[in-house]
Amino acid sequence: MLFTVIEILVVTLTCCAASVHYIHALQMERYQLPAYRQWLGKNRDRILKDNVLWGFVAALLRAYLPVLLSMFIKEEQARSTLSAWLVLILFTGLMAWVTWRDYTTPSRKPFVVTQRVRRLMTVLFLLSLLLTTLMTMMRPISVSPYVLYALMPFLVLAAAAIIEPYEARLNATFFKGAKRKLRAQKDLIAIGITGSYGKTNVKFILRDMLSKRYRVLATPASFNTAMGISRVVNDQLKPEHQVFIAEMGATHVGDIKELVDLVRPKYGILTSIGPRHMDTFGSIENIASTKFELVQGLPKDGLAVFGWGDDYINRLYALCRHDKCRIGMDGDEGAFMRAEALSFSDRGSSFDMVCADGARVHCRTRLLGGYNVKNILLAAALARKMGLEMNEIADAVKGLSPIEHRMQLIPGDLTVIDDTLNEDADSAFEALRVVAQMPGRRIVVTPGLGEQGGKETDVNFALSTVLADSADAVILVGRRPFTRSIIRGMMQSGFSRSNLHTADDMDDAAEILQEISEAGDSVLFESRIPAYEEE
């Protein structure tokens, strides 16, 4: 009986710990149960391989290991005890490895152990403990407690559903409190930033620029939901703050409108429109209209800053009835802030920043890529409108630090550019143009571009032509449906087959890279490498 109690507790604890991958997935889906159910459907192969398989293997081992041990141990009680402990120890080790693997695997959004996650894990533990106890104690038929691991993805869903009413009431309280606090600071300048790509970068760049003159509070990297912004306001906003910058994320129509109602920004920046979260938005038109909710929610004396070169951005710019401006590159007429004489090196980027009011300043930054320069211009346009001098802006640009895994320049024997969190095709093409200007042989490690709104084959064929022009050697990681499209396109572009390598995973790619590279080469890690990818 004592062992049964120990077995129930250990199996429950280890299964709950190993469910971190599914709790993380729920967190990334903003705790929205329909979206999490869709995620489960898309990841059923992983669930079958990781959970159902190992759960039932452990259950079968628990049942039949005594039979195997009968060849060596005659006493039935000794066989039963030894097999039970062996299976428990092996299962605990497996769960420890799964927990470590999932917790340490980098993701586009890191797992954050919030108070909500703690509440969810408490309910998950109690629910799992109850289920394991019932399965084990059922008479006359009992079920092995190890079957619990096969059910963990769905128990996370059940636990989230149980606490959802409580979370909804708690969220409403936080939301109203943050709203009151923001309204109470009447002189606070609120800024909203949204877009399919680049909003986090623009937010931090703008924060650094405005900090030259204002006391600024900006939401942290992953705090772009109603509850995330409410938490920042409730916990961090002080009377001395003069500017509040809120990044505004969305996965459903109406999400931005809710955030605008909370923050009431006077200024808004719309970075880009792209096929992100198509499974929940349904269409690119819905994405564009949702992002435009920021501009529509600005006050009459508000200002909207737009990106450049995107058809949907162009349409939204034309629809905007507020005071507005946009950014551009050399030759883009009508841009309020533009970059000229742009160049890249293994030390970063340099360009001339030119404002429509006639001011000009030379800028240097460790950030790489045209899209990073565009992010700088978006922030600079608003900073200029808010009264900053061009030399103040240039000084802030000089001090900017690369965001990890986004065109992050890593000097060494090899000049490494880490762009592994990029998912945007235009940004990937720009990254390739940057690496083409780097010293030494240019090597690109990439799995291709996923999540392109159903156009993965066409986009990756286009990627192959840019790869052929920009790289001396290419390592394709993983075997995705569009991998052949990349290979075919590169061959048609005349790329040497001997310089095109394929790798099953990142470890394989690292071995190939070590073989083909030498000191002085430049290496671009482009797009979400499978070994670093959150399913």
C-alpha cells in the first residue's frame, strides 16, 4: 500500500512537471481555449509520439516486467516489488529528461511562470492526482497510473477550463484597475505600437530615443495583451512617468480595439501587415482591419506613423483621417523620415537619416538589416514629432543593442548573424542581402520559411533565388514539404550542387558547418531552425 501511494504521488508530480510544453503552448495562445484546441489538433503527431506512446509503454512495462524477471527471480513478491520500483525509477528519469528538454528549448516566446501559470499548475496537479488515484484504486479493474502521461495535453485543457471563470473575474479587476490608473495620470503621453512584425523592436528603440528627454515606461517584450499591459500599469507605472509605450498584440479581430480602450494612446505606430495567426484571423484582410483599430482609436489630435512598401500599409495610410506620416528608404517620395546611403559591415549598419523638415544626421548602429533600419526610422519619426533633435536621435541609435535572435551580430572567428526568430519573408530576403555584404565566404543555415499564409512553396522558391545570389554555401535544416522547392529553385538559378548541403537537424547542420567553414567566414542563421522551434 505504501508503494502504491508513493507511485501515485511520483507519477502525478512528474507528469505535471513534464506538461510544461503544453502549458507553454496554452500561454502562447493567450490562454484562449479554442486556440489551444486547434494547437492540439495541429500537434497530434507529437502528442501520439511523446505522450500516448510513452504512457502506454510504461503501463505495459509495469504489467509485463514481472514476467520477464521470472526468468531470474523465483519469488513472486520480490519480482513484483523490484519491477515496480524499476519502472517507477525509469519513468521518473524519462519525465525529468522531458521536463528539462522542453523547459530549456529556446522559443520565439519564452515560457514565463506567472501567477496564472502557478494557479493552473495547482489545479492540474489536483486534477491529475484525483484521476491517478481513481485509475489505480478502481476495483475490480484498475488502470496503470502511467496512462496519466498520455492524457496530460488534455488535462491541461481541462484544468484551464476549470479555472477560466475565476481568471475572467480576476482579469476584469486588473483591467479596470489599470484603466483607472491610466486615466488618473492626465498628463501621461500614451503610445501604442502594433503590426505583424517589428513591433517589439520599434518599442524598445522608441523607448531608448524618448528616454533622452522623457521619463519613459515601456511594456516588457512579451507583455502585449490586455492582461500583460494591465499588469505593467498596475505594478510599474509611477506618477513621475511622462510617457507610456504599449506594444499591442492580436490573434483575433477586436483584440487591438480592447487594448486601445485600455491605453487610449495619443500616438500610434503601425509597423507592417503580414500573414501571422492566419488560423485565428482567417484572412489577411482581417489582420489589416484589426491592426488598423489602433489608428481608428486615436483622438482627434492624435498622430499615426506608418511603415512603407506594404500594399496593405499603403491602403491603411490612405484610409487614415488623422494627422499621419510615414517612413521610407532612399528615393521614397513623401516619407517624413528616410534613410540614405545605407551600408552594412561586420560592425553593423550606417546610414544618413533625413527628415522632411530639412534636418539630416549620420547614424551608426550595431543593428543589421534594412528592416531594422526601418524600425529605427519608425521610432525616429515619432520621436522627431515629439520634439527630439536629430543629434539626440542619432545618439540613441548609436547605443542600440541587437535583440537576441533577430539579426543579432556575434563577432568571432566566424562573423555570425543570428536571425532565428524571424518569420517574415521580406525580412529574410533583407537578411540575405545583408550577408551578401559581409566578409569572407558567406554561409547560410536555414530551414526555409514556414507559416506564409498557405504560400509556403511559392515563398520558398523565391527565397531560393535570393539564396543563390547571396550565399557561397547553404545548409538546409530539416525536411519540410517546401524543402524540395528551395533545392529546385537554387539548381535552376545555377547554384553549385556541391555547395548545397542538407541536414536532418541542428546538430547535423553544426557538423557540416564546422567542416565547410574557416576563420573569416560569415554565417547567417535564418528563420526558426527546427531544433529551436516551438511547435
